[in-house]
Amino acid sequence: MGIDCVLFERLVTLSGQGLAPKRAVMLGRQGLKIERAHARRYSEALKRAGLDMSRFELLQEDGFSETMFRKLGFGDIEAADFSDYEGATILQDLNEPLEPGLAGQFDFVFDGGTIEHVFNVPQALDNVFQMLAPGGIFVSANGLNGWAGHGLYQFNPELVWTYWRRGRGCEVLTCVGLPKDPTQPAVVFPDPAERGVRLRLNGRLPEGRVYLYYEIRKTGDATHAAAVLQSDYAVKWADRGSKTATTAQGVLQ
């Protein structure tokens, strides 16, 4: 796992929003190296954000990314993983329920491509939800298209809107298809529930690897109780239920 140029640019943009989390964690210990093909973009991103530093100041000898997160203003970020083989300081199997001491502890959680490697995705998402403190930010980038063979899953924007917005009551700040090639534009994904039909993505995604990238904020009244149902089916079921109820009312009259 690692932070490439396009994810670096997103993190630099976030750093300019004054998050300053009290406690931050990345899922898996993320690496960082400068992609030669896009080296200039790292410096340009820092300059746009008003950060007076060289891209080389963000690197560390072991190839991981704690220095970058700290210099971008995310604090002394911790790493959570299944094992400590890469130096994670928090051991948590995301397939299993969250360790009690981690609940509500983090103002910032970063997933740079970990959940796609976890078999029990619903549990993993619930764990992240529980880890977040009220007002906390979760940033995720997992495979949407072009990552066949990379992990266990590729994901769909329906999951973001249905799980995080309707299922858990969080605020979806951004949901896009983000090409790994930073010269390609992102594809914005609206909430399919707003139209009651699923998103039609054929021909809209660029060739090559594309992340499902999103940012969410856990609101103060976020809940863990709501069912997670695909939006277009939920609309159909609701319409059918309404028609059935109307028909039954007519018969009774």
C-alpha cells in the first residue's frame, strides 16, 4: 500500500482546511515515494496549498509516510493493521469487531487501499464508523475499476452514499472516481437516491486504474442502527408498498 501522486494531491488539499486532528490513524502503514513521471506535481501541490517546503522534506528513510502526515498538519499519525510486520502500533483485524479501547478515538482516519483487502467489508466499515469521533473525517481510496487481481474487491459509489449517508447518517463531503493517472480528471458521483435510479458509468470512466475516492464527516447524530439497502431497489420497494397500501385501503372502503 502506498500514497501515490493523486492521493498526495488530495491530502495536501485537505491539509489546507485546518483539520489539525487530535488523534489520527491510517489503516495499514502507508508508504510514500515520489513518482518520477509526476515529480513536479508534488511541488506544485505544496505551493498551491501555501506550504513552504520541498517535496523531499516529506520523505523518510524507511519509505513510510508518518513524516508527510505530520508536516501536512495531520499530527503524529498512528498505523492500525492486522499484524505489526510493517511496524503498525495498533493491532486490529478489521474482519472482527473493533477493540473497545479504539471506539470514538480518532478525528481522522485514512484508508489508502486497505479495505479492499479485507474479506468482511461490512464489519470493516462499521469498525471505521466506530473509530471516528463525532466530527471526525474518514478519507478512503480503494479500487473502483482496473484493479482486477489486486485485492478481494472493487467498490461502487452506491456503497458510499448508501452506507455512509443513509445507513449511518454521516455527511458525504466528496465522492468521485479518481484516476491513478493524475493528469486525468476525476468523475463526480452524485447520490443515486436523489433520482431513484442507479448511476450509469459505462463510458464515463477513463481507461486504467481508477480509485473510488471519498471523504465523509461523522456527524454528532450519526447512528449505527439504520439498514443498508441499495437506493434504487429501496425506491421500488417503497413505491410498491405505497401502491399495495392504497389498493388495500380501496378494498376496505
